[in-house]
Amino acid sequence: MADSGRDQPVPDPAPTSPAGHRAPVDGDTCLRELPWCGKINLRGDPGDSRFVSAAADALGAALPLEVNTAAPGGRATVFHLGPDEWLAHCELDGAAALLQQLRRRLAPLHHAATEVTDYYTVLELHGTDAAAALARGCPLDLHERVFKAGQCAQSRFGNAGILLYKPGPSPLFQVQVRWSFAEYLWDYLAGVLDSL
Amino acid sequence: MLLITCPWCGARDQSEFSYHGEAHIARPERPAQVSDAQWGAYLFMRKNPKGLHRERWVHSHGCRRWFYALRDTRDDRIHATYRPGDPPPDSAADPGAANPGSAT
């Protein structure tokens, strides 16, 4: 019965998003899609110190407990999504191992760890007009006095739900969006950059 | 545009939220034992007040959590938002309730 062809390991195709065929936008403000990274959604009780420390051990980064903040770490960057929900970005190759480690460490505790690598893609907007471009479709106050380095927030851009992250003081934003909205967001942002 | 204070995320734009009607409506414990009229009242009848209204919202584009808001339907002012399980703020102690600005 076995089809011998099936026994051959088929290498995973390189993941791409619907925005993948768009050429990066260059200029004062650049738009590009970041290389695919691993993504793990984690839920659990932040009031349980065992959960917090076990998750931090597995992720190699402190679990950010303050709303709208992110914690960059060696193995993963962890974003606070909600009162009991986090998202970790890690190396694409390391996602499976990280997920396994999380599940092993958290096994005795109430939790949920789900790999969502293929569900999202991340665009990067970098340059002087980055905040102005985002403000065209996103209701957040992105002034550097309000949206500071290290902050993240879930919001929307146009009709797309996004996770916005500002890694440092420079005008650089990472915009995580659902895979199926990638082309919409890209075209919207590219159009805004064109008109600024 | 309304700024709505999500009990978890803080003040956010109205467009990140969805409204889901009157809050604190208890489902009958034994649906099979209530009359059609009672079941109909549970399903369809709402207070629809002109004044303070307790209602359900969800922060759809943010943390995706449900919460309650105490909103004045006359001027859309949101006097309080609170988490499920938290005691509802006392509307009598609320400055909006004492506002004699318009008739209820």
C-alpha cells in the first residue's frame, strides 16, 4: 500500500506571505517584510508565580506583565497581548523546540501554548515618516512621548488587526498582521508612503 | 469618536471595540421550565433607557477581552468600565447619575 514516494522527507517550502511578491519600498521611510520568524502564543495565569517563572525559564525572557510592553530576550521576544496572553517571536528553526520546552516546563500548570508561526507575518516600517504613515490607518497615539521604545500594542490599521511593536528609540516599527491581511496592509502602507 | 478605557489596555479608540448590548442579563437556570413569555422576555426585552446604561463591550482589535461599561445614552459619556467579576460601580455615587442636565 505504502507509496514509496511518500517516505521521502519533503522539505518544507520557504514560508511566504501574500505580500511576499511586493518589492520593498525604499526612500526616507522604508517598508519591508521581515524574514519569517517562529511565533508561539502562550496563555496562562499571571497570578501564578510558578507559571510566570517556568514560562520565563523556557522562553529565556521575562514574561512582560505590564500591559503594552514587550520583553526582548536571547531566545525570544515576548509580547504582552492581554491579561493572560502573550506572544513569543523566535527563530524560525527554533519554534518547535521552544514549543516543546514550554509544554514540558508548563505541563503541571494550567496553560495553553500554541504555535502560530504560519498565521502571522511581520512588516517593518523604518524612517522619518514611519509614525505618520501608521497614523493614517491606526488610531493609537504613536508620538514618541506616548508610544515609547519597548512598547507594543494590538490595534488596527484600516480594517486589519495588527500588533505594533517599537523595538528601540529610532523610528522603526514592526507591524505583525494576519497572513491573509498581509497584502492589504502592504498596499495600504505603500500607498500612504507614496502620498506622504 | 469615543475614547473607551479598556480595563486592561487603557484608553483606546472606539473603533477597536464592539458593542454587545445590555449587560447583566441572567439566563434562566432551567430554560425548559420557563414559560414562553419569560423566555421571550429573556431573549428580546431590553431596558433601552435614556440615561445610564450598563452594557457589554469587547476589545476586538486589542486584547479581545470582554468588559462592562456604564454609559449615559444621552451624551455617550462613559462613566466607568469594569471587568467581569468586579462589582458594578454604584450609579448613584456616579457624577453622571446626579447630572440633572436632561430629563430621563
